[in-house]
Amino acid sequence: MDPVIVDPRTWPYRRGVELSRFLFATRTPVPLPDKFHFTGALEAMGTGHSVDDVNWISVVVHQVVGGSGQGLRAARAVEQIARLGETPTLGVDRNTAPELQATWSVIEAVTPDETTAIPDPQAPAHSRTWAEDPLMRVIYGLRQLVRAERVGAQDLSAIPGYEQIMHPVLAYRGIGEQLLAGAEADARVLTTSFPEWGSPTIVALEHGNLSRDHVQTRPEASQSDLVLSKWLVDLELELPGVLWRERLIDARQQFHVEGRYDLAVILFATATEVLIDGVLQMLWWEKSLTDPQITAATVAEAFDSTKDSMARMKRHLNPLLGGDWSSSNGPVQRWTTQTWKLRHLCVHGGYYPTHAQTAAASKSSDEIANFLFDRLADKRTEFPRVCLQILAQSGLEKRKKWNGQIKRFAEQDAPNETNWNYSLKTFREKVEALRQ
């Protein structure tokens, strides 16, 4: 296509366009140089071969140095404790120690106020796509730019997403002007001029990641705290319940704090697979206490003869716990579709899921866990030890099943038995040794 020479003062084909301008800082710096500038359509950020006149962005990255960085703040905190509360005396000259200063990436972006899709009015703002919201369009474009730079430079910076944006976000609106290639309604846009921006409004972000400078603590946590002690023991013994919880927390952290939806989906699936295999081993461990036919060798063989947790769930866990595992709209099928299959797409296809898909994966992972716990509660007389280890009294009370035989077993028989935790750990270690 031949170039078009345009004189903005006299060019006859023009129209006004409503534009939005955003200013915000990212929680961690982006690996792009100061004054980096990119303008392009989102559907073709690399080639630029696009006729989309709406879903484009103009982004400028400003690298601002201001305040002390984490390294200096950490050093001052350590010295304050070392000096028993005396005033720190590091004496760092900021002019000679720039590596101890903080760098903030401030993003300045302009995009059309128009959208090409209508968002669900009931959905949270950060679940919208770049076609439904101007700010999400900017965030998506910035994320793609950083992903490309990370690959090219092999940089270890975080990928910015909605959850990585710091408060406040300043939003401006104004009428810009576009020069067109002709008088036709669908004429190509040649250039867009920005208006003089007025006073900004503040966008209310729907995440709670205000900063990493503060931490929420549990006041009752201490060495004598029974809750902390319980989980320390479970971690030491590598019991399935605590390992499942840990992976689930990892998944939620990636989802709600880091904004890495791909890693969150992978971890949501991993958490459930840890729970499936862990519960299955625990059930077989309890059966081995009274059935000599169930041994570490038979369990190891059963695991090795099935290719993955999904197959073991269908072949072994379903018969042991009973219930409806095949309903087309049940928790097992929803988890299979919304988490397990999506995880495979992320792992093997490099897919980056949407916020809505990740939220569905999170919900379905909670649902299948509750389904397993409900089935276990119904089998409390057959597997009382596993039931008490996983659900405990509180879980049974929640399901209104802390009564009868299981209550008598917990109060009268269980205290006289050999420590279950160590027995289970030994059994699982034998199983894994045979699978090596």
C-alpha cells in the first residue's frame, strides 16, 4: 500500500473519537526501558496487520526512581532489631547507591473509550475481557508486551496483570481526532491526535493487593498454639491433607495476588490430584489394618497400573466411597471440564486462561473437595480413622454426623490405638519405595 501524505491542518476526512487515558504503577517493575512507547491493535500487536479501529492502545512506560528499595528497607529493619530499637545508622548516600533505591514503572496509556463487546453487568470488573473494558484492554496489551520481552531477554520479571496494578489508577476522558483515508464510513484511520486532558477520576480496583509492605498475622500463633502445632506435625509427616491445602493456597496466591491465571489453574488441578491420590492411599491404609490382602505392594501395583489421578479416581476411589460420580452436571464432571482439561491445555498447549475460566477452576476444585469429604463422611463407620484424620470432629459436626458409632469410636477406641499418623506415613513410604 502506497504511503499517504497527510497535512493535518487541511485534510478533509476526519472524525472525533472518545478516548480514555490511564495512569497507574505496577507492583513490580516491568522490564521495558524508560520512555518505551508502543502503539498498535491488540489482535495484531506483532505484525500490525489489523483493521480494528477500536481495540488499539498507545502505551508509554515511565521508569521512576523514588524512595528506598526493598533492599535498603530490609537492611534498616534488621539493623533496628540488632541495635535493640536504636535509630538505624546505615548512612547510605542515595546518590552513590542507586541499587538501593526503588524503581516504579508508571504506565501511561491511551485507548478508545468504545468497546466491541458488552460485559456482564453482574460480573466483577477484572473478569472482563479486553473487548469489554478499556482498562482491561490496556492491561492485556501491557501483559503481552512484557511476555514478549521476558522471552526475548530471558528476564525473570513478573508478568503484570490486573492484580499487579497498584492503587490509585487515574482515568481521564476526552475527545480526540482521527484523520481518515477517505469519506467512507469504514475508511482506514491514518492517525489519531490526543486531546488536552482534564482532571482525572480514580478507578476503584477490585483487588486487595494494596502493597507488599504489610502482613496480616494471627495473634494467637505461638509455639504452644494447637493449630500451628497440628500443621507442623502434618507437614513433618507429609500427610495428604496438609499437602492438598498447601497447593490450594499456592493456587489462590497465583490467582488473587500474582494474577498468573495459567499457574493458578495448574495448581488448582495439582491440589485436587494430591487430594485424590492422598485420600485413596489413606483408605487403603485403613483397610490394610484389618485386611491382610491389602499391602503396600498391592497399592503400589494399583497406582502403577493407572496412568494418572483421574483414572485412579474412577477405578478405585469411586468404588471405595460410593455415590454419584458420573452426573453430567455433578462436581466430578465440572472439575474434569473446568479444571483438569483446562490444566492440560495450559501445560501442553501454553494456553493463558481468562479470569472467568480461572474462577471456574477455583470453584470446581472446592466443589470436588467438598464432594469427597461428603462421601467420606457417609463412609465414617467403614473408614473412621481416615474420616477423623481428614474431617475431624468439626467437619463431621458441620455435616451433622458427629454422633453414634463414629463419636463413640473417637472418644473410646481411638485414644487407645497406635499413633495413626506415623502408621500412615510408614505405609505411604513403603508404597512410594515400591513405585521407584
